[in-house]
Amino acid sequence: MSPRRRHILFRCSGLLLAGTLLLGSCRQDETRTLAEELDQAIADKPLYEARKEARIDELRRLRAIPGFTPRQEYEINTRLYREFKKYQLDSAIRYVERNVELGRQLDSTRCIVESQLRLARLYSSSGMSIEARALLESIDRATLSGPLLHAYYRAYSQFYQHYAALTDQPGYNSISQAYLDSMLGARQTGSLRYQLASTTRLAGQMPRDSAEVLLLELFAKIAPDDTHHAEVAYMLGSFYRSQGDEQNALKYYMISALTDVRLSIKENASFQSLATLYYGNGDLARAFKYSQAAIEDAIFSKVQFRTAQMSELYSIISVSHQAKEIKTKNKLQHYLLLISILSAILVLLFAFVFRQMRKFYRIKEELSHINGELARLNDELAEKNEQLSDANAVKMQYIARFFDLCSMYIDKLDDYRKRLKKLAEDRKYDALYRQLKSTSMLETEQGELYKNFDAIFLNLYPSFVDDFNALLNEDERIELRSRVLLNKELRIYALLRLGITDSMKIASFLRCSISTVYNYRSKVRNKASVSREEFEKMVMKIGTIHRREE
């Protein structure tokens, strides 16, 4: 091989190695970020659970309204079942048992079988294996077709999967797999559950690259707020784990766990897998945290097979974690002793340092340099103060203008008083009454007040209308009539920009009701091209950049 070719080969190898190291670093950063998000989500669990409970309470209140037909109650119970099935099994069981009764009242075979299959799955998850098997055996498979046959095979598959976990007899997993094959044979291709199962099967029969593409395509189709998002992410994590790619396995297990926490899914497997991976890597702190989250979720939801799976692992991790804590504590004690010894040495060294005080002249030179920098900074500060003085002078001009307005209104009120007094002295009571009854002066003065307010505000923020319109959808922007500076909508947000956020004060200034102010604010937020939450924050920043530049 020529020297030139060896040189090119060496450079290519170097670039390939650098690219591999860079990719590994990016993956580690992504995993670290996801771990931080997951830790925060675990801390925010009560918030997500409160949202879940709010949805459940709303359905319960709806169910408590009298006068529903059995069909309507069946549908509400179904919605409650879907909320509870991966949250609290005993509550889900209660509503599905009621649906079995309602199915008999409706004389609907579909409703009865559908509810019985759901109940069998819930029974097997909660450890009621005898009841689940009896319920499944009571259903005549020959009478089923379509979605019900698909659900029947799925229920049997889950039953044997849960039974294998509860009894620690892996042999039942082959029976579970056989029923899963039968479910795939039912070919409910429009069902997402069928797509999940078939994708898992196909991925196991394909080369690694093809299987990865297939799973990632399915993952991209499912929204993050869908419970199936957690399942597909878990499938991806398990796939990468089987391929020995622990970084990607951790990534997708964490995505699955994040979805579980945010959707309050208590029947989950992602925390268990994360705990196992981190335990294998020696990160006992994270392994303990995730195993604790897994066991808490399993106990809360009363999913017996998950509790059975986690109990032994949690005990092992907990013991290891405690042993590590004790070891760390002993190390800290040793370090404390070492620090004490070093402190004593430092005291002895202090005498030596004292003799080195002669070298402080160098510090004086540095101080001289710092003083020069301080002088320069003082000059800059003086310049800034001068700019602030200019700004204060502008403010004083506007304050003076408001004083003039107040003086003018006092003169007008005095003139008005004199006219009324004159009418009273001349005993022109009808004219006096008409004057008192008329609102024309109030309306005129109110109009003048708004004109003055608009003019003063636009002097302060000359680009307010254009900047405000820039925050709205293009077809919803406000167009003002000729010689109109601000309309009522703009005036409300002008007051907000000035820091007046109390709707009662705004309503008082604009002489309208508080509900009118709320309605205007809500109407404008709905027109915003940005999010409703960010809209008013961005309004409060209008003019800030412009004034800084000035």
C-alpha cells in the first residue's frame, strides 16, 4: 500500500472514530435530559393524579344525574372503566360488573360478552385467577366473531401471562403466546391493539434494521397523550435491550415512564425495566428510585401480577441501596477525619504564609489596575445616569400634562357648579332638573378623557397598535377608524401594559362591567397567533425593546 493511501485510510478511520464518539456523547446527553424530566415528573405525580381524579369526578357527577336510560348508564360506566382500568382496578371492576347487569337488562349479547371479557382481564390483573377463568370458560367462543372474538383471544392471552407471573411458572407463557397467535389470526386490522400485537410479532421475525424502522413508524403514528404511546415506547425499549443497545433502551423506557406518569397510568412495566437496567449498571440510587415508583404504582392500582414481579426485585435493590448508603456514610466519616487533619496542617502553614506578606506589593499593582477599571466603569455609570435623567425628564413632562388635565377638569367642574347655582338662584328648576338629568356633559368629558389617555399612552408606546396586531392572526387584526387612536379592546390592553391588571379597576376606568372586560380579554386571546397563556405576557413586553434602544 502506498504512503498516500495509508494516509487517507488513517484520516478516514480518525473521522469515523470521532463521529462515533460524538454520537455516543449526544445519546448520553439525551438520556441525561430524559432522566431529569422523569425525576421532575415523579415529583409532580400528585398534580397529574389530581387531573385524573378531576376527570373521574366529572364522570361520577354525570352518572349521578337521575333519569339516564340503561344504555346511557352503560356508556358512562364504559368511560369510567377506561379511566380506571390502568389506574385503580377495584373501581374499574365495580363499573364493569354493573355493565354486565345493564347488558342483561338491555338483552344485548354484545354488551354482556364485551363486559365479561373486560371483567376477565381485570380479574386476572388483580390476582382473581379463579374468577377470571370461570368467566372466560362461561363464554361460548363459537358464538363470537369480529371484535369480540379478537377481545376473547386477547383476554385468554393476558390471563395466562398474568397467571405465569403470579405462580412463577413460565410455562404458561407459551399458552399465552398461542392465544396471542389466535388473536392475530382473527385479523382485526383496523384495531390499534391488533397493530401493536402484529408489529411486535413481525419485528421479532425481521432483520434488526427492518424491525427498528417498523417499530419507529408505529411510534411516530401515536400521539404523546395516548396511552398506547407508553406501550409502543416500552416495545422499542425492549427491542433495543434485546439487541444490546442499552442507551436507546433507556431512552425509550424513560419516554414510556414519562407517558405513564403524565397520564397517571399505574399499571406499567417501564419503571421495573428502568430499575433492572440501572441496577445492572451499578447506579443503585436510580434503580432504587424507579423500583420504589414501580412498587408504589402496583400497590396503588392493585395489579397483583406487577406487585409479584416487583416484590423480589425491590427487596434486592433496597438492600443493595441501603448497603451503599452505609458505605457512603463510612466514607464521609473518613473524609471528615482527613479534613480535620488537613485543617491542622493549614493552621501550621498559616505562620509560613504570614512571612510571605512581603509579596503583597504585586497585589497592590493588581489593585491599581482594578482601580483604573473601576474609574472606567464609573464613567459608564455616569453616562447611564445621564440617560436615566433624560428618561425622568420625559416622565415629568407626562406628569405635568396630567396635572394640567386635572386642573382643567377642576375648572370645568367649577363652571358647571356655577351654572347650576345660577339656575337655582333664578328659580329655573326645570332647566336645573334637565341639566342634572342630562348625561351629555359626562359623555363628552369621558370622551375627552379617553382621547387624552390614548394620546398620552401612544406617546409613551408609539408602536403599540402595530406590535399588538402582530400578536394576532392576520385575519383578526384590529383596524381603527379614521382619527380613532384606540378602541375599547386596545384600551383594555393599554391599561394592562401600564401595569393595571385588576379587572375591577379597568372596568371602573372604562365605565363598563367586569364581565365585559373579561369577555373582551377572552375574545382577543382567542384571536392570538401565539398561545393564550403567552399572549398577555407578550403584550406586557410591547415597547420594552424599543425603549431600551432609545
